[in-house]
Amino acid sequence: MAMAMYAAFQGCQFVLLPIQLQAIDAPHKVANMATIVAITAVTGALGMVAGGWATDVTRSRWGGRTPWLLGMGLASVALYLPFGFSDSVGAVAFYAGAFWFTLNFFQGAMLTILPARVSERDRAFALAFFAVAGPIGGLAGYQVAALVGGAMGYVALAAAFSALLALFLIFAPETEAERHRQAKTVAVAPNALPRGTFASFRRRDFLLAFVFRLAMFSGQAAILNYLVYYLIDRVGLGAVPSHSAEIGVGQIAGMRTIFTLVGLALGMVLVRRTTKRKMFLQAYALVMGGAMLLPVFAPTWTSLLVYGGLGGLAMGFYSTVDLHLMSAVLPNPRTKGRDMGMLAMTGALGQLVGPSLASVAIQTIGYSAMFELAAFVTLGAGIAAGFLRGVR
């Protein structure tokens, strides 16, 4: 299910949406992309928090999570289809904002599965599956979007998501034990959660984990949202395989995915041999930051493939401890859904911070400034990780 969700997000955002905006208004594509990404960042962050909050307060015969997974999953599919057929910037902005809210709501609810269903003893094994879902799902989304393209690319991704949602709800529903355990838990009053939404930020480690993840996703988003345009405007389609930006982005994603899996394998070996986790965060920052600087010195197709490979290696290595980091800094078991949603929404907030800053950098300095900015922010994430106290 997580793979289908990542495919829907990434296939749209990094392939279908940039090409759609280029077709609608090529001269203003960077500014339009920045505006729409900012809208989706806000609605996505709201949806992520709302999804975690809703599972904390919902009590039903189907559990606290299932009603929201079904409802928001169907809403996402219903929005995805007209999104793909929109032919104006205003319509694209509307459907993108609404879609990012519903699918992030879905993600916020889904993230509560780990602390609710998986014991501490088995969590490392579960983390490996979650870590693999991102790169494989993202790669699938890239490839479907690149090969099908246009409005039918949206249709294909929506069909795949719908099918996997049905399979997930049928074969992996909330168990009787989960529903019983939740029914015995004292629910936080619905009107109390919004008042205490930011209470967890008083905890130093929770705040630092939030800052690390925000900087990490901001750095990535600063590049990925404009990579199609970088291939078209800076590298040149003549140097790209098949002379297609979509195919080029798909191949970079493929390189990143292969090395992400290598990084995951390496990380899984090391995570069993050491209890230290901060080194995973700092290694990510150093390797990813270095990879982001390569295209500054060599704006070529080859350097982008190397950037994709090193970036994937860094992301895979870090991914083995990502959910462990989020689980370790949760301050209150009663609000675990909300707090996991707060940490997870850094992905959506990164889509606001990174692309907004990158848009200014591209339009005032050039594409090289986009990579320099991303590297600076990523190295800052590594510095923030060094101040964590409760994570070794």
C-alpha cells in the first residue's frame, strides 16, 4: 500500500505535473511550479496532521484507522482523475491542493500502523519493509508516468492505487485485538488535540528530529521538483536518452532506486551491529550534500546519474533508521498518531521550503544555485542531528 501511495505522489509531482505546467504556460513554468508546490505543501501538512489526529480520536466497529483509509483513499482517486485532465494553472492548483490534502491524510492514518501493530522486538524487520516501499514505489510511479504520460498517466496511477487499496483493506484490516486495545485506551478529547498540537515541540529531541527531517526533505525537494526543467533548459534534451526529459528523469530515478536498495542492505547490516543511530543521520547529510554539489561543477547527464546513485545510497542508508528515529522521540503514547503525523508532515513542509527557495535561486542566479542551496540545507540537517540527546 505504501508503494502505491509513493507512486501516486512521485509520479505526479516529479514527472506528470512539471510536463503539464510546461504545456500550459512554458515561460512561467518555474514560478507556476513553485506556487503549486507551495499550495500542496500547506494542504499536505494539514492533511498529515489531521490523519494522525483523526485516528487518535476515532472509535468505531471498524477501528480508528480503517474508516479514514477507505474514505481518504477513495477521495484521492476521485480528485486524481480531473487533476490529470486540467488545462489551466488555476484548475491544476485546485486539484493538486485538494489531492495532497486527502492523500496526506491517508498517509497520516497509515503511519499509525507501525506503533499500533508492530512490537518493539519486530520493529526493525517492519522498518525494512517500510524503507523499501519508498524507492520502489517512487520508481514505479516515475516509470508509469514517463511511459504512459499525460492525462492517461494519472489514470494509470489512480487505477493501480485503487486496486492496491482494496487488497490492503480486505487482507490487512485492523485486527480484533487492535480494536479491543484501542477501545480500552482513554481517547484524548477531540477538542483537546488542536489546543495541544505543538506541545511535543517542548521536547528537545522531538524538535531536533523535526528540524532534521524538514531540512532533509527541503534539500531533496529543492532539486527534484525542477529536475525535468534542468534537463530541458541546462543539460539539453540532445544529451538525454531518447531526447525526453520524462525518460531522463525516470532513468535518474532508476539509478537512485538501485543504490537506495544497496544503501538499505548496508544499513540493515550495520543497524544490527550497533545501537548508534546518529551516525546514520550524519552519514546521510555528508553523502547527499556531496552528491548535490556534483552538477554544480559538471552540469552533464553523467554527473546527474552519479548524483542519483550517491543520493540513493545516502537515502537508503538513512531509511533503515527513519521510523526508529520518529518512534524514539515520541513524547506521549496517547498522542502517538498526532505526533507521528507532525514528524511525517516534514515531507510536505519540505515541499514548501525547498522549492520556494529554489525557485527564487533559479530565477535570480540560475540552476547551479539550486544545487548549492540544497547541499547547504542538507549539511545543516547533519549538524542538527548532532545535538540529539536521546538518540545515540
